[in-house]
Amino acid sequence: MWTKISDSVDEIDIRVSNLKHNLDKNGLRLRHFEKKFEEDKKTNNVLDACGVVSISKQGGALLECNVGEKPKRKSSALGNRGYMVFCIGYMVLLMLSFFDLVPVFEFEKISLEEWLATRDWVALHSSYPVILCGVYFVTIFGIQDYLRDEKPFDLRYPLAIWSALLAVFSVVGSLRTVPALIDTLMNRGVDHFLCGDSRFDWLIQKPAGFWTYLFILSKVPELVDTLFIVLRKKQLITLHWWHHITVLLFCWHSWATVCMNGLIFSAMNLTVHAFMYTFYTFAAMGYRPTGFAQYITIIQILQMVVGTAVTLYVVRRNVGENVEFTLDTHWDVKSPLELTDSSCKVHPTNGLAGLAMYGSYLYLFSMFFYFAYIKRK
């Protein structure tokens, strides 16, 4: 009898050992997929490599390999088609604006007096963007630290609405600024556009001037983009917050110092944002147009190349003319409104700051492109 009991105990021990071994094995598998899931979340992927991890009614973990792959591919395909429709429609509108077939409203025309009033207000309140950037920096990293152990907010639909609003603004703004940019370059030449007094070519009584001013002010609400990232606990890269802070400071300084070539910056940025925020809108709605992601990064890099070249041209002109570099936003003697000689009519410090800003963007965007699309492959 004792022999039978001993055999039964040994058999139970063997079964318990096997059960423990299976549990450890399944536990390792679950930890492996959990780790992959967390890594994919950092790169904004919704599913892990094996699909969806679900829990059965009995409490057991089920790894549903490839579940969700087809819906994900289908939504991406729909996103690509929808985004292509947008690109075609946007190009058609842009062509119509070149031929003045898009109506211009009276409120889009600002007079010389109105422009000078906005310039004086921006120059007088030059501390506003500095304070705002400080609050922005503390807020985003404060929220990120506070939510470290909390669940992320979904905010998918609010993000879609927000992105759509910025996309519409960028589309309309680019329709007003891009034709004026091309027209000025063709009729007045590159040197006049980059360093000449081009106020009456695109700024005064022109819709491009009005929308460039709105473009300057739009850098304030665009800071909300980062709130969506930290509240949804997405990865906040240095490029993102550095870009938002520096572009706000640069744009504010440009309007305060009467930056004559500011049209090229607003036209480029509004055009890129038209594509970018439309992409974000589709992605937030669950129809990420994956096929266009790489091309958006490419046009962003091209924007930085042009911006670096423009600001380098201005800096070289100012250095060659021995112009004094100062942080003062009031020109006084060297005001573009009074300057009649051949010197470059762009604030020398604004040109230098622009060169540093665009140079840093070019480096950071290039590194992002390398790690996101080249090294990963």
C-alpha cells in the first residue's frame, strides 16, 4: 500500500513539475510579446508583431497571431486612397490660385498703417513668446512626469478635429502665399526677394501679407500639438519640442523686425503643414496613409535645405557689408522703411538666428529620416 502511495506522490510531483514548466514557458512567451507591444507603442504602432493579445473567458492568455493584420492593411489602403484624393484636390486648388481664380476678400488686404500697427504691437510684446515657451517647456515635461504611472488618454477624435482645423488653415494660407512667392521671384528676381524692400510686392494690400501675419500668430496654438503627445503618452522626441519653441521665437522676431523675405518661410511651412496635418487627420481617424509617411519627411527636409540656403545668403550679405548684429528689434537708422542703399534689408540678427534654426532642423530631420527609414530597413 505504501508503495502505491509513494508512486502516486511521485506521479503528482512529475505532473506539478510539468505544469510549472509549461507555465514558465508560457510566461516567458507572454513577457516577450508584452515587451514587443511596449516597443511598438513607442513607435506609434497599434498592434504588436503577432497581432492582438486577448484574454479568454477561462482567464487564459490567447495569442491571436495575425489577427488584426487584414483590418490594419485595409484601413491603411483606404487612408492612402483618401490622402491621394486630397493631394490631387489640393494641387488643383493651387493651380487655380496661380491664375487668380480663387476669390480674394477685402478683410485679407492690410494697409500700410495696419501692417505697421501689427509690427509695433509684436515688437512691443517681444517678451510674450519667451514667457510662453518657458511655460510650454515646464508644462509638457511636467505632464509627462505626472503621467508616468498613469494610463494614457485616448483623445483620438479630438486629435483628428484639431489636426483637421490646422490642415484647413494651412491649405488656405498656402493658396494665398505660394502664388505671391512665385510671382515675386519671377518678376523681381531672387536678390530683390531675399534682401530687397518687397513690401508692396506681397505684403501691403495683398492677401499674402494677411495670411503671413496669421501664420506668425498660429505658432502659439500649434503648441497644443505637444499636449496631445504627452497626454496620449506617445514618444516625445527632441526634434518636436525644439522645433515648436524655436519657430515661435523666430517668427515673432521676424515680424517685429520687418523681415522682408518672410514670405518664403510662411509659404514653405504652410505648404508642408497642409500635407502634414492632413496626414495626421487621417492617422487619428484610424486610416493612416502609411505609403506617404516617408515623402512627408522628405519635403520637410527640403524645406530645411531651402531655409538654410536663404538665411545663409542673408548672413553672407550682412557680413560682407559689416552690418552690426544686435538683438534690438527697433531699427531706427537702419529701418527698412528708410533704407535706400543697396544693403540687405533683413535684420542681421534675424538672418543669423534663422541660419542657426534651420541648420539645426536640417540636422535633426535628417537624423530622424536616417533612423526611421534607412537604418531600420
